[in-house]
Amino acid sequence: VWAKVPQGPPDAILGITEAYKADSHPEKINLGVGAYRDDKGKPYVLPSVRSAEKKVVDAALNKEYAGITGVPEFTKAAARLAYGSDSPVIQEDRVAVTQSISGTGALRIGGAFLERFYPGGKTIYIPTPSWANHNAVFKDSGLRVEKYRYYNKDTIGLDFEGMVEDIKNMPKGSIVLLHACAHNPTGVDPTEDQWRSISDAVKEGGHYPFFDMAYQGFASGDTAKDAFALRHFISEGHRPCLAQSFAKNMGLYGERVGAFSIVCESTEEKKRIDSQIKILVRPLYSNPPVHGARIASEILNDSALNQQWLGEVKGMADRIIKMRALLKENLEKLGSKHDWSHITSQIGMFAYTGLTAEQMDKLAKEYSVYATKDGRISVAGITSDNVRRLAEAIYKVKG
Ligand code: PLP
Ligand code: TYF
């Protein structure tokens, strides 16, 4: 029956790990997938997560199903984290929120909801470039996917004018996907002033903003600061929707903890939206898993654990910032004549090096340094021990 099923290509990012594993070089370096590593290159389970998990296990809760929209203590706290507890949308109880299978699941629920109910054109605009999975998630949700300008390869920075112009030129009422902070893959974010102009442009076009916030806390080390764009849009009267992931900021990758929310006009509207989200989720997966959400809920609702967690998020963000500085410093020490300032000006987990696909190929084949072909490196994979060898490899392929 499956004779006509063609062999598909591997995931552009997750496929890197396979190639890395197959390499026997003793000092191989994996900068492919965006997953935080400690300074010894090991996966990191946050101490706050260990404590929260212990509390969850010690409470010996039952394993009954959650409701369709998940663990309420978790979703309420997730919304407060994103929008701010003092936000009018929280105070006035008009955010419809549902637990999701991490950020990807949140994007997919959002895509499906918009496909079913959005009254405007069912086209979503994503930045060029964007997280590789955005296109597939939204296409499979039944939306048309188009692009807007975002990255300027000449400046290795934001193409702000191009972005605003493209937003203004979209058909009225388009859906615009915005990375809330720590843009993946470029590490290039708009400044707060630029966000203000972007908000104006979205408003002028009567567009609908869809925020993807997969790195809250990871960009600056401060969860409120990283939510600036989302909160500013709301203060300007936008009513966006939001995909949240706790994979990175709580290191809960494989637990698949996330939330999808829609800011509504009123509590009454929220109730109607909630009812439709439930109808949409049921045939997808019925209801979400509880364990990870319980862990996140402990961290978000217990004030001591919450403080501890915020410190640990900042610790991860700071280590990444330090590795950026060390990489740049090492490249300069080697005598590289290129300007590497973008490595330290970009933020979040990734750096867009500006290396070509050929140079990235060479890095893998000759130096066992693995990262995506677009020149993105996961700075979270750099350590005090491998940064020198990494700089040498980059210097040798690029100069
Ligand atoms: N959105 C962006 C921009 C991402 O980089 C990621 C990857 O971490 C996600 C969403 C979703 O990831 P997850 O499904 O693991 O939460
Ligand atoms: O961009 C990354 O590396 C992360 C992790 O299909 C990721 O967002 C990558 C690919 C994928 C799922 C997660």
C-alpha cells in the first residue's frame, strides 16, 4: 500500500544532531539544535525544576485527565507571566488561554483557530527568515503563508524599513507572525522604539498580530523586559494571540509545556472563544499531559520557587552572553579582520554568523563543528572549553 510514499528529507535542525552523533571526533561541537547546555556542554535541569518536580511527586496526585484546556493553575499563571499580573487584560479576565503541547502545539492550535474563525484573509505573514517550522505549522493548519522582510544580510541586522514597508503593504487585515523576543534564527530583535513603529504599522493595516514567545527571559534575563513587545501592542489597543513555550526558559523541552492564548474584547467574548478552542482541541489530542504543567505551575505560583527560577533564567542568559563575548574575543585574538560585533549585539540563544552554506559545510566536514546551513549557531552549545577551538575553526573557514 505504501509503494508511492516518497522518502522525505530530515528536519533541517534536528537532522544535525544525527550527523553530530555519527562523528567520532573527540572534540566535536554541536551548535545545531537550540537547547541550553551548561558550561560543561551537558543538558541542564534547572534546580527550581528539580524542586518543583519533587513537590509534585511528593503530593502524590492522581493521574486523572486534565480538562481539555489543561491545568488551570498553570494556564492562569502562564498568562500572568506573559501579559503581566497588572495588565488590564488579566485584571478584566478577558484572556482565553489553553494549555498546549509546548510552543509548537500552541502555534498549531492558533493556526487552526484562525483558519476556522478569522474573518479576514487567511494569510499569515512570517519574517524572512523565521524558525524553520513556522511555515510547515501554518501551512498544515490550512493558512496561506507569505513572508515579510526582516533580516538585512549586508548589515547582519534588522531590515527595519523593509519590515515596516512590507507590513504596510500587506492586504488589509492580514495575520502577522511576530517573534516576541530573541528572534530565531537571527538573534536580531527590533529595539523598543522600532517595536512602537511596528505596532503602528500593524494598526494602520488593520492587521492581526500573532506573537510567538518561545524565549521569554532568555533574551535579556528579565521576563518582563522580554515581554515588552507583546505588552506594548496591548497598551496600543491590539488584541493579539500568543504562543508560549516553557521548553527553553524552564528547560522543560521534552515535557512539552506551553500555552496558547487570545486576548479578547470582554469576558463574554472570552467564553465563546474558550468554547471553540475546546471543540478544536478535542479531536486533536483530547487533553494535554499534566506532569510538566504541574511542574511549571509550582514554579510560577510558589513565590520562593519563582524567585529562584528567575535567577536561574538570568544565569542561563548570562552564560550565553559571556560565550558571545568570548567567541568574538577569540576571533579577534586570532587576527580575524572581519567585524564580529553582531555576535555580541544579537541576543537570545542563537547567533547568525553570516557564514555561507559552503563555509558551514566545511566547518562540519573539516572541523566537526555542526550547525545549520544558514550560518546559525546555537550559542548555548558553546563552553569555556570549546570556544577557542570553535573560533579557530571559524577563522580557518572564513578568515
Ligand atoms: N517558536 C520558536 C521561534 C522556536 O524557536 C521554537 C523552538 O524552540 C518554538 C516555537 C517551539 O518549540 P517547542 O515546541 O519545543 O516549545
Ligand atoms: O530552532 C531550534 O533549534 C529550536 C528547537 O523541529 C527545534 O527551536 C528545532 C527544530 C524542531 C523543533 C524544535
